Amino acid sequence: MEIVLASASTRRKELLEKISLHFTVDPSDYPEAAYFELKPHERAKQVSLEKARAVAARHSNALIIAADTFIVSAGQVMGKPRSPNEAKRMLKALSGRSHVAITGFTILDTTNGKTLSRVVETMVYMRKLSEHEIDSYVSSSEPLDKAGAYAIQGLGSVLIDKIEGDYYNVMGLPLSTFAQALKSFGVHVL
């Protein structure tokens, strides 16, 4: 059975390669800003499900994998910044505070319609950042396509004091929970 990653995210691609999964990529065009009115966990689950469904329509005999990741700080949901100024605003809001990285993922079997969706959260503690550090980091362009305007696996790693939970969840896919979920579709990573 073909495994299809319904995402253009290079980080999710790298994570699936890390666990030696053989897959193809067929990005979903489902809007990530959908379901904004839902509570964060429900929103993450619903958006990942809709992304999976959008790609499933193009594949038979396949397992579709879709995910959605965003940051929640003080009740505010933060997706990917649309501009350098928005990235600076996000980083200023996160500076010196804790926040939650939430990822919803869905696995959908197109042969029988079996679907499994999960949501994982990781607490992230960002250190207090100076104006200069924020400006420098944003000028690197790294934060411009990352939820919450930082990449924990890149230069953004120097912004983080500590995390509680799954590191890979902050990158975009909680590998341990995901690998366990794959078992119910007959796919064993180990």
C-alpha cells in the first residue's frame, strides 16, 4: 500500500524519513486557517482530517498522512507569520513566556475509509529575547514559514530554554504517538 504525505512541509518529510518510512508527497491545498472558531485541539484535529480527505480523493489503495501544527500562547493561536513584521510581533509575544505547540495528525486508509486522528501538545519555554535578537532572527528568514515564527530544529533552538513533551511535535509531527498510531493500520516502524 502506498503511503502519501499530504503536506509540503520539509520538516514533516524529514521526520518521516527519520523513521525510515517509504512515502510519496502530495500536498493538500486545504486552507490551514479553516475552523478558526474551534478550540485549539479540535481545530488541529479537524484541519488535519480535512487535509487528509482532500488528498485521499486523488489516491486509491493508500494511507494518507496529514497534520497541522500551531502555537497557542495566552489563548491566542499563532500559525505561520505572513510577513517579517508579523514574525516580530509573534516573537515579542512569546519572549520570556511559555506556550503550547499543538499538532493534530490524521491517518486515512483510502481502501476502507478507516481514519484515525490524534492531537499532541508540547509545552515550550522561550527565554526573554532582546529587540536585537528578534530582529536578527527574523532577518535570517527562518521564522517566516514556521508556526509561532520559530524553528526549534534550526537557529530558533537558541531561543528555547526548555520543553516538556515531544520535541518532534514542535517540529510538526509527534513521532512516538504517530508510530504507535500507524500500527493500527498494519505499519510497524520497529
